Amino acid sequence: MTDLSASPFLAACRGEEPSRVPVWFMRQAGRSLPEYREIRGSGSILDAIADADLSTEITLQPVRRYDVDAAILFSDIVVPAWAVGFGIDVVPGVGPTAEKPFRSRDDLSRLRPMDPEADTPFVTQTVRNLVAELDVPVIGFAGAPFTVASYLIEGKPSKNYAMTKAMMHAEPQLFFDLLDTLADLAITSLRSQIEAGASAMQLFDSWAGALSPAEYRTHVLPHSAKVMAGVADLGVPRIHFGVGTGELLEPMSTVGVEVMGVDWRVPLDEARRRIGPGIGVQGNLDPARVFAGREVALAGTRDVLAANGGELGHIFNLGHGVWPELDPDVLKAVVDVVHTEGLTSPA
């Protein structure tokens, strides 16, 4: 196993002085890379995830291309629910889709406990493969209970999460039990990834921004906190991220994290004010700035670095995932600027 004691990414997670500002990209594993499209093939992403050798190569591709400081495991947040037989797929061009959505207490029986050795051996094997090959940390991840629940309840991606929020308010005990079950699945999945060698973890609550602060605190926070507590003894940095969660940064940062991911809507200096001291920040270049071309992307990159003001505990990232349309050469230029200018960026 590679000695990661000098990792800029892990140093930033711990709030220590890194040798350079670290950078990685959410959804960096493939997406915009022609070499990804060449080997990915058609069909569900779950088929590719279930092939450990293919998943390993897909995870490695952006690390080679961009010289990023961490590798995010090529997987998907619905893998645990899929692996235990809930009946969910990731349809190309659509996203996670359940033919029979979660509707009643009887559906809880479709979410049995997960045995990683039997249900997701390909995930742990991929992590072991990556740890053996990489000289940067591997980030494991899981979907937060609320976001995974929203896919199971809606049956497909949603714009308003009407069915999810209706269950949350009309059947709060059933909603609690569903999220509690999904928290257990996330803990089991994350622990298996960390025990296989992942050096950090991220919990994606992608759709928590659909909630008010009061809704989040009452119905969601306890379950995300359970996930974070469930891996705390393993001692790896814990990152939390959601989209459109500017109003939730403070409560989301209280679930037990070392780093809060920030989307592009809130400048990092304001995000730090909302989060409070002692927690790092990750982000937050708008992917649209990358889409606009090199000059706009690099100006935006410098703006993000300036907003951080030289504070320790900054991991550079996009404010959401890599779009398939983004130019890999522009992303590489962003990485180069972060690495060369990040520690000297004006406060």
C-alpha cells in the first residue's frame, strides 16, 4: 500500500497545511473523457460497476489525465439498494428508475441487510485494485438516506419530489423507518469500502436542497448523522455534499464531518461563515464556467481560490459533477492553476 502521509488531499481534510491545494472532481470517473466512452459500452452503469476490472480502469482514467489528488470510486449511490434486490436500475439518459416504487410498509422487506462479500464483492475488489495501483487516496462514497429514498419513492428522477415529501409529512414514521433502513445500508457499504482501503468517504445528499431547514433537521439530519457515526471509528475523513443546500450548510455540517462540500451558489467565504470553524470546505467552481471555455474557467478558478482567502482546509472541486460536455483539456488547465497558484492566491 502506498504511503499517503504526504497527501495534500488528506492534509486538507485534516485542516493541515498541504503541499498544494488539492483538487478532484465529482463524477470525474469518465463522463467527459473519450477514453471512458470507448470502454464504457452501452447499457446500465450498474453493469460496468459490477465488473471490477472495468470499474478500476474507469476510476484510473481521470487520475492519469488530470493529475488530481484523489480518486473517487466509480460506482453509484443506488448500488446497495440494487444489490439487495429492491428492483432499481440506472437507465441511460434517465437515471435511477424503480419499476415498483416504494409505497408502503410492506416495501421495507425489499431492503434486506446487505452482505458486502456476497452482494457487492465487485465494489470491494475495485477498491483493493485501486489502492494497489494509485499513489493518491481513494474516496469511497454512499448516497445519503434522503436522496436514495427519493429515488425509491419517486421511481425516477424528480423535479419537485412530491411523493417523497408527501410521505415525509403524511407518514412520518414510515418515512423514518425507510431512511433508517437506508442509513444501515449506507453504513455497511461505506465500512466495506474503507476496510478495503478507501482513505476518505463522501456522503452525497444530492437532493436535500429540496427541503426547508426545519424539514431537514426533523426528518433527515438524524439519519445522515447515523451514517457518519457508523463509520467514525474507522478514522477516515468524512465529506458531506448536497446540491442547492446553501440554506442547509449549517445543519448539514453538524452531522459529524471533517469537510463540507459547497455547490456553486454560495461563495466559499460565506459558506465558511455559515458552517463555522473547525470544518473544511470543498468546492466550488460552477461547471458552466468550464463549459464556457478555458479563459472563463481559469478566471472562475482564481475567483474560488480568492474567496477561500488562503484558509486551511480547502479542497478544490466543482460545485457539482463533471458534465459529459466539458472539455478535458480545460479541466486539466483548472487543475494546473489550482496546483500552481492555490497556495499563493490573494486573500
